[in-house]
Amino acid sequence: MKAIRVHEFGGPEVMKLEEVADLTPGAGQVVVRLHAAGVNPVESYVRTGTYAMKPNLPYTPGNDGAGVIAAVGASVTRVKTGDRVYTSGALNGTYAEQALCLEAQVHPLPDNVSFEQGAAMGVAYGTAYRGLFQRGDAKSGETVLVHGASGGVGTAAVQQARAAGITVIGTAGSDAGLKLVKEQGAHHVLNHASEGYLDELMKLTEGRGVDVILEMLANKNLGKDLTVLAKKGRVVVIGSRGPVEINPRDAMGREADIRGLTLFATSEAEARQMHAALIAGLENGTLRPVIAQKIPLSEAARAHVEIMKHSGALGKIVLVT
């Protein structure tokens, strides 16, 4: 099979397409013939060798994918050869034509969902679910600000919050982004590139503020986020590219919380809950991943360049095999 291999840490150019041996499942494992793989910013951080998690070289990047079960190992009972699945994690990486996964890492992909959309599920939709419900404790009737709502995690959060009966305010930095966020179900959209957009948020909430903020760029926004929270409000930090200065009094007066998030800390019980909700959303049509670009597996380096542009993201980038 063909797979992207990284033999040294560095820039996007260190990712090379190579021919490697086909995979064989062990007990409790399955092999997925991948048709698409999701591309996530964390994979570009890992590739540089500067991330907290540093894999042994050489390795194949990637956590997310979608395809068909090609082989199953002993004691596998939940899936069978030929089943359509999406992966949330893999033992060997997903930038490849095949992925070796634990049985618990694969989940049913409904027939009405494309492989490209399935490849967008794991990290993006898992992070959004964890941010909203497991870390943010968002509830029906509350109001959430998705701060950076046009990317993969952002669009996932908008869809999930809207389906749960939560009032959604989403921000983007371009007309195209604002249009996309509105299309995904946001009740209100704001341009975070415009001065005074948080004043507009306070008007929309009649001065009350929002109950939950999902923050994709905390190093820029966290200090201001604390000023637009409602009483007992929660900011969930999903992404940050450096330090930030805040005024603790903005949290004290509101008895507000700042909560960190990492998908890698999800427990087995939380993962079961998460994927049960995500699969139900795919089945009933409330969740529909937005695919920004489909890039051939051989051009994985270009995908990493694109994913790190940050500004103007409109959905999810996937690699297709």
C-alpha cells in the first residue's frame, strides 16, 4: 500500500509518499481500506518535532479517516469486513491507503454520509462535542459563542449546538466565512475582524453575555472573552498559539471558569458517549461535515501548508486516496 512517511522532523516537505507493506490485524484489531483521511492542525505541530507528543521515527501522520473494513482480527465482534466506518484514532496513522485500528477506534458511517465527510468527524466533531458538552456543560436554552466558527471544529460546534437547542453566535473573519457559519445554523454571525463586534454581541444578549465560549485562538481573545460572559459562564480553550494577559477580576465578578481541553484526555466512557451522539447526528442529518478541500494523498505537504494558514478556513481539509 501507499502511505505518507516522516523520517525526520521538520517542514511539510519531510512527508514522503512511499510503498509499504499491507497491514494485518491482530486480536481486537481491524484494517480499514481508507478512501479519505482528515487533516488536523495538531498533525502539523507533531511533524515539526516541537509538540509535547513526539512519535518514534519513521511514522505515518493522521488520526482521522473513513473507508471500508478490509480485515478483522480475532475477537472482533462489533464490525465485519465490508462495513463502512470512520476512524477516530489509528495505530499506524491515517495518511495512507490502509489504517490499523483497535475495534474501539472505528465507528459506523451511515450510507448517506460520504467518506470525505466521515474523515472529517474524529478530531473536529469530537473536539466540538467535548468542548460544548463535556467541558463546557452547555445546556438547551443557553447561549454559546463559537469564536472562530468557520473552520472544521467551528462548523461542527455550530451544528451540534443548534441541534441541542442552544442559541448560537458564531464569528468569522470574511463574508464567505460569515455566510458559511449562518448556513450551518448559527442564529447570529459576527465579524471578529471588525472593531466593536463584542459590543454587538452584548446587544444581542441584551447585556447578559453568553453562557459558554468555545475559543479557538485564546492567545488573542481570552482576555476579551471574560468580559462578555454571563454569570457562571465558561470559556473552553480549544486552541492557542502563545501566552495571553487577562484581568482576573473579569472572571471573579462573574464567578466564571476558564477550562482547558485536549481530545487526548477523553476517557473511554466519554468517548462512547461522544461517538454515540455523533453517529446519531449523522443518521438524522443534523451533522454534516463541510469539506473545504479534497487534496490527493500524494500532496499531503500542500495540505499541511493550507491547514496552517489559519485565517479564512471554510470547513475541513481531507486527503483522498
